[in-house]
Amino acid sequence: MKIEQFSGYLKHLVWLPLLMLGGCNMALLDPKGQVGMDEKSLIITATLLMLIVVVPVIVMTLAFAWKYRASNTKATYRPNWSHSNRIELVVWLVPCVIVAILGTITWTSTHELDPYRPLDSDVKPIEIQVVSLDWKWLFIYPEQGIATVNEIAFPKDTPVNFKITSQSAMNSFFIPQLGSQIYSMAGMQTKLHLIANHEGSFEGISANLSGEGFSDMKFQAISTSQDGFKDWVAKVKANPETLDLNSYPALVEPSKADPVRYFGAVSPTLYQHILMQYAHGGHHAMNSAEHADADMVGMHMNARTEESN
């Protein structure tokens, strides 16, 4: 390769920093919660440790190719060379040390960032039950007695305990700026614990291909103040729609790019019925519980009316 050609390639490398700057808006590297920040730190630490091996290898590859090019008659030609104790020491010791460090970090962080592990906080957590549908997200707030589609809200600096299942296909619940993703599966419950340390609206997505409406299966996660959360709950409760076993079948019909929906009252046992519907006798159990659920929803509606009065 001629020097002029090599210089031409180097000129194009000046655009590389601009390409790298394109990652500044990546949600994964712009965390707004403690779990996300810990995961970002782990990613950066692991990458830097691996670069200790990768960068020298790339540099030496280019340097050796340049030094021992055919036109360089000053390079020493040693066809019988086959071993170096110093090189053997470096190529074995350095990777082994890095693997040992990475293994230790991975072991500790795997337990610390376990999605099932409750977060340490003096603030009482809020529980949200999540159901992945085709192709939308249903969120049930058991303590508040409300439900929403494609939108959740929670107070800043308050742990959020997600209980997650699926109505049909396997899916993946993911809020990139807050932390880990976890799968949702029909007839099973997974758990996820997150917290937002900043107020804002963060995009949540489905991270698992689940059909033709998968790409529009998004929702907004709103982190707000305690007063803002109370106002949001009041806004949802003001909606006259009720979600119970009678209205649920219409909601689960496949649909794409659904708008946000609010349900001012929800059956308190709906999530459990969704979870158990694939168990033995699950459908019969759901049918036998319809009247009881209707009574309980009615009680919630009456309580909501009394609160408004």
C-alpha cells in the first residue's frame, strides 16, 4: 500500500468521532434510574477491560503489516523464529487476569442486578401488574383499583414492583432508560424491580418479536412527583370505563398502534385470572368467578363515587 493511499484512508477516519457521537442519544446509555445507571457502569467497565486486549492487537496487526511489507527491505527476516517467553507470558497472563476480573464483576453484578431482587429503599414500593397483549400493554394498579393501556405513571424515587405475564405470545417488557428487560409468558409470572431517579417520560418497548404489530407495541412510562402521581391516578379514576371479565375479551382482540386508554375501575382479581387461565380448569374458574368480580368492581365504583362526593 502506498503512503498516499494510506493517508487517504486516514482522512476518512476524521468522521469516526461524529459517528460515535450519534450514540449520545441512545436510551440505554442515558439512564434515568439507579438500575439503569448500574447497568451502564457494568457495560462501560466490561468494554474497557476487553479493550485492554483488543486495542493492542489491532495496533500490532497494523504495525506488523506496515513494518514487514514487501517494499521494506530494512525489516529483519527471521524465518526460523518460533518462540518467545516474554510474548507467551503476555498473551496468556493478560487475558487470564482480565477474564478473572470480568468473572468476579459478573458474579457480583448478576446478583446485585437480579430483576427479582427488591430494591433497597425507605419508600414504600408501588405495584404494577403487566399483561402483554396483541399488540399493546395492559397495566393494572391493584392498590389504586385502576388500569391503563400503553401508559404507566409512578412517583420519582419510588421503587416499582412489576409483576408480568402474557395473554398470548411470549414477549419482553423493557424500559431502556430505567433498566433491565424481562420476558412475559402466558401462564407464568416474572418480576422486575425498577426505580426512576428523575422526572420525565420514558419510552417502553417490546423487545421480543411477537407478530405483525410488534414494532408499534410501545408505551410511555411517566416519572413524576408524588402530587403529580396522585393527580394522574385521579385522572384515570375519572374515566367511566370499567375493566372486568366481561369487557376484557374485547380488549385482548389483536390491534396495532393502540392509543392510551384509561379504566377508572378494574376487577381486583383480573390479573390472577389472566395468569391462571392456562392452568388446568382455568377457563372454568374464570367463568365461575365472573359474578363475584362484577360485585367487587361495583364496590370499587361505589367507593370512587363516595370519594368524589
